[in-house]
Amino acid sequence: MSAGLKVSRKGFDVNKASDKQLAFSSEWPLLPIEAEGTKAVVKNTSYDETLYTHGLGYVPVFMYWFEVSSKLYPISDFIYFNIWADDTELYLDDTPLTSSGTIHWKVFRRDMLTEYDSGNLQSTDATETDSADIGLLVSNPGSDVWSSDLRDFSVRSDMRQLMIHKTGYFDDSTNGAEITHNLGYNPMYWFYVANTDRNGAGEYSLAYQADDFVVSASDTTLTYTYFGFPFFYTAYLIFKDPVNEVG
Amino acid sequence: MGVVSTSDDKLFISSLPGYSAITDDQEDMAVHSGFEYPKMDEDLVGTIEYTVPAYTSDQDYTITTVTHNYGYMPLCQCFVEDLDGMMPTEFAILPLYDGFTASRFICYTTTTQFVLIYKAITAAPLASPQWDGSDWLFKYQIWAND
């Protein structure tokens, strides 16, 4: 017999809430932030340097944003960053910068090359019945649990966390795959590829949906297709969160 | 900056099924108080539908703004579903570019708002405004993290 923990989001009965209506559960992982940082970059300067040596021994999930003129953009409108991670570092690789700004990066404590499937425990949504929150606040080490700054918290039941449903990867023998998730809704996702056209083997960068990389979703599957050659190693994360509804 | 986690913190830990919260690795934990996690206020997650206007000139169209008033620039992400796409239920994460016209959907945060923009651009002479009149559905998340 195992003991567990599940905490519903504000407004939902924890005994009736569907998986995605939970704030978190011991049945599946969240996405812990291992490290974060910033890097100021200057237009028309070429960079070829380590952003962070993580030393985790595996390729971690990561994400980055770009700040320009007091605006913070996901991924970047301005330039195509070649930022990749391998099993030792996060790297900014010879990017032709067209705007000055600041890269904001985060490295997560999760191996992106992990085959994992949490399964579905409760797929049927509960009706929202109560706007009060009688849940759980966990502050960061050294922070007051009564802080009004949301950045002082590890997790909170009155907020949504990114709950991981399924992760995995494919080798370079295929240009696409259909991934079964059976969530009952179109799920949110992140993709990474080891683009050996420009980087070395084992160096994974964020995959952009574009003319040559397409992602489609249904209630049961997530499908990616790369219309290029050679094919690339591809890793994915699927979250317990709909990509096209608030849910 | 660098490591922000405190993996030796033992205040609140819940392991995944089959693992020990006391002896197993952080990667086998469901939640651990020594780590901060991405998190979002319920009121700062939403969807919006948008029809691309007929092209008249290169310009920006604001699709929506959402006020957060955090006082800092929070992280955000936004997905888009091409409701008229060639493939069923085709999705992308912003920014999304039209490879022919250079038109794009972008989003950003300021210290007070999340802003979703359609930038109408024609990269003449190659392009025609092929997104004109097309329908899109956006899902945005404004994180509390910065």
C-alpha cells in the first residue's frame, strides 16, 4: 500500500476533480526549476559561449525568453536563437543577433530523454462548486509563507502548476510520430530536436512550429512531422493542460 | 545567476509512486519544497479567437491585452490553433511566422500587461497575404515567475 497526495485547484472538490483540475498530485511530476539566469547580448555581435554549466549528466528540459525595450517575449520575435542543451551545459551557439537585449533562461531538473507516462486517473471533469481555497501554500526556502509575492512560493493550490503527463523521445530513423496520450483533450506540449544540420549530436534545441515542423493534436494523440532531411532525434513533453481551452 | 533550487530542503516532499521521498533522487519526486515551479494565476490563463484582417499595409494589430499588474515582467507562453489549417487541429507555440509574407503572431509581457499582436507584413514581391480572413484560436498563460 502506498500513501499519496493530491491537491485540487481552487473551486474543485479534490475527491471529484479530474486530473487537470488538480494543482498537483504525487501521481505525476511537476517541472522543477533547477537554475535560471540572464545574459545581456548586443546587436550584430556573434556569441559562442556557455550560458550555464548544469552538470546534471543528462539533457535537461529548458526554456528561454528574450527581453527587449522592457518587453519580455517567449522565444523571441527578433532573432532565431541557437540555444541548445546537452548533458553538461546550456549553450548560446554562434547566433547572428539582430537585436540587443537580454536572454532569460531556465533549466529544469528533468531529463528530456525520459520515457514516462503518468496515465489517466480521473478523466471526467468535476463541476466547479466553490470559489474559496482551502488548500496548500508551500513557500520557497527562506521565504515567508504569508508573502504577497507569488515568486516566493514553491507551489500553491490556488494556482496552476505545469503537470507532466507524458515524456519521451524518438531517434533519427523517423521524421515524425503519433504519440498516444488519451487525455480526452488537446494537450499542451513542448518539443526539442537535436538538429544535426547546425549542432552536434546530443545537443537539443527548442523546436519551432514552422513550415518544416508541424504539430497536430487530438483528444487521444499528438502528432509531429518534420518535412526535412536528415531526420533528427526529437524529444517531447506533454502536459495535463489543454492547448486550446482554459480547462 | 545559476542554481536556484535547494534540493537539501526537506520541509515538503512528495515522491512519485514507487519511490521514497527520503532516499530517492529529485527526478523521482512529484513535488519538493526546495524547488520553485512554473505557476499561473487562474485569472491569467485564457483563450481568444481572432480573424486576420484583410491586408492594407504593414502594421500591428493588437489581438488582446491582459492586465496582470505584477510590477515585473512575468514569463508567458502562448499557443495558437490554426482553425483553417491544412492539417486537423494544427498547433504552434508563439512566435509563429508566415514563411511567405513574414507576417507573424507574437506576444510579450510588460510590468503590467500581457499583449498579443498580429504583425501584418508583406515581403513583396514574393508574397501574397495568405493569412487574410483566416481564423485562429490562442491559448495564453501568464506565469507568476519572472
